Amino acid sequence: MRVLCVLAAGAGLACAQAPRVERDIAYAEPRNERQLLDVHAPPGAAGAPVVVWVHGGGWMRGSKAEVDSKPSAFVEKGYVFVAMNYRFVPQVAMEDIVRDVAKSVGWVHRNIARFGGDPARLLLMGHSAGAQLAALLATDSRYIEAEGVPRRSLRGCVPVDGDTYDVPLQVATGEARRKSMKQQPPKMGHAAKFGTRAQQRELSAVNHVAPDRGIPPFLIVHVADHTDVSAQAHRLWEALDRAGIPAALHGADGTDHVKLDKDLGVAGDGATAAVFAFAEKYGR
């Protein structure tokens, strides 16, 4: 454990332990860059709740390193923070990406106690593509259970500004918009990434929501004035609410898709306050 010391005026030398950080830990074999994770832990942590963060990037780009203020903000609050890489389409199928994230959660459940984390108090969060992946794992527990993670270990889920909790709805929305504007379809749009209609339905969190399935509470964060993500956020919230699962919406004003993610963890940010309040309620 590193120790940081600073000279305080009139008070001599003040020392504090720095967070424990271990990077590029393989959660699958054979080891490769796209299946690594980083762990940030408070100094002297024991039995701390754990945040597992899934980055965005359209399932085609992004990195566990793109976490901005999140690790330090959560560590300061007493949480262990984990971020992982995962493989991308079209090199692998969308189902393989879901399994990658589930494998990383499995690694966390088996190993996080060594970093002072509690494997029975996991909070799953993600932005954009990561929001879809987090929401799907929290609603369709087959993926994490295949990795030896009991569904009761997930204490909460915070998907941030996702647009694919109902993939067929988003595909239809995009197709209608392009048709009305006489635009050509993208080379790698949602339909190409997610596959057939049956695959799109299977990869939609809303289609796995049901009572008595051990689905954890949700906080669904979205940009308040963006039509697509707001519609998808409400679609997921309605499915959870009908099933009697605690769920809340937080529409963030005065921001955008990128800024909302970048500001999470920044003091004074409204979405950050909502996320920490949710984490304290369900993760402790």
C-alpha cells in the first residue's frame, strides 16, 4: 500500500494511505487485451460494497480506462470500483460481449474479497452500450448464474443513457426516422449488431422483466431532452414498475450523452448525487 505524505502549514507532515489500484487483471483465458479489468479499492477496505462499471462505445470501441472521475469518487465514498474491457462486434457476436461482461462479474464475485470488497454486495452500472449490457445482466440472470454468481449478489443496477433496453423498438424507430428523412441505412446499425428479430428480443432487458425473479432495484439515468434515450428509459421503467421491482428515473437536464458520462463522479453534479443516493440505499 502506498502512503502519501504532505506538509501541512503549522501541522507538520500529514500522511494518508492511497487507494489500492491493480490494472490489467485477466478475467478470462487465454489472456487478451479485451478481457482485462481494473480494480480500485479504498485503503484498508473490508467488506465494502462493489461497483462494477461497463463502459460504452457502441459495442465497437471504448475502454475500461475511460472512467474519468468515477473510481476516485466511489473509492472516497468507501466503494471498491471495478471496470472491465470486453470484445467488440463485428469480431464477436453480441451474445459473446454479454458473456464477457458476465465473466468479469464472475471474476469479481470470486476474487473481490482480496481487495476488501463484499461479493454479496455488487452494484452493476454502465453507460450507453454498457447500460444495455448492465440492464440485460440484471434482468436475465442466466448469464451471471452461468459464471457462478447468485442473482441475490446483485444489489442494484444503474444503466446510464442507454437506447437499447428494447432493441426491436429502437431498430424500428431508427428505420422510421431514416425513411422519413430519405437516409440510407448505416453500415453497422443496431440491426446488424444485434442480429435477427429473435436475437434482438433476447438481448432486450424489457423482455426478461418479471416478478419474483430476483431482479434488483434500478436507477435509470438518461439525458432529459433526448427523445430516444428518454423513451427507452421510460420503457424499461414501466416494465420494472409493472413487475413490482423498485425502479426510479433520473432525467438529467443541461447535459448530453458524452457529458453525462464524463460528469459522473464530479462534485455538485445532479446525476452523481442521484447515483450515490441509490448506491447508499441499496448497496450498503
